[in-house]
Amino acid sequence: MSVANLRSTALMLGRLGLGQAGDPEAEKKAIAKLKEWGVLVLEIAQNDNRLDVSYITAQTKIGNDNLAPLKDLTRLAQLNLRGQEITDDAIPHIAGQKTLVKLHLEKTKITDKALELIKGLENLEYLNLYGTEITDAGLAQVENLKKLKALYLWMTKVTDAGVMKLQQALPMCKINRGT
């Protein structure tokens, strides 16, 4: 097989989500494990090989341990954990994901402790905390997320004062409280 044919085959397999040249073996295993559970793992676009991972399609009950494979993903950009049975104990699996730009944690069982753990996700632009136990104390941790553009806080325990303080710290962030 020629070099051109090998490149073409690798590109096609990458687009099909069947592997990509240069992926670490650990990432391939993590993706396979996630797919085994029914988790949707897709590249964002043909010309963007970062990963969009969504647990909302999972065919098994998802708990904290089901997030362990995430630590091996080197291209994770978007993560949707909406409505899953996860708690603060699951968050260390994603706390090191510096490539993450979009995070859905709505309707999970996280608390302010989770926000302490994700405050290092410096590239995060979108964070949905709708229907969680987040309070003003947790919002103080979000102040470190300087690239944050959208934050959803409907049905949380935050106050007007907490939101105003955060808005002053992150003036470019659109904070939606569902009102």
C-alpha cells in the first residue's frame, strides 16, 4: 500500500471515529470503553478532531466511576453529563481536562465542591449548572474561569448578590438564571 493510500485510509478511519494516527493507545481504549456504555463520542467536525462526549445517550446507569476513562482523553472539548447520577466525587476525572471548552453539569448531584475542582479549566467557555445545589460559595470558584462566556444557573441556590459579584469579576460572561 502506498503512503498516499495509508494517509487516505487513516483520514477515513478518523472521520468514522475508528481511530486516528497519532492517538495514544490509552485514548483509544478510553473511547472504546465509553462507546461500550453507549456514550456518544464524536469528533467535533471534519477539520476539528477535538472530541464531543455525551453521556445522555448511555445505555447503562452512569455513576462516578463511569467518568474514569475521561482522564485519558487528550482532545476532549465538549462534555455533556446532563441528568447523570454523578456527584462531586466524579469531578476529579475531568478536573485535568485543560482542552475542555463546554461542560454540561445540569441536573446532576454536584455541589460547590465540584466547582472548586474545576476552577483550573482555564479554557472553559460554557458551563451549565441548572438544577444543581450550587450556592454563592461555589460561584466564587467560577471567578477564575476568565474565558467563560455563558453560565446557566437556573434552579440553583445562588443569590442576586452572588450573581452580581460574579458578573463584576467576569463582565464578558452572559449569566442566565432562567428569569
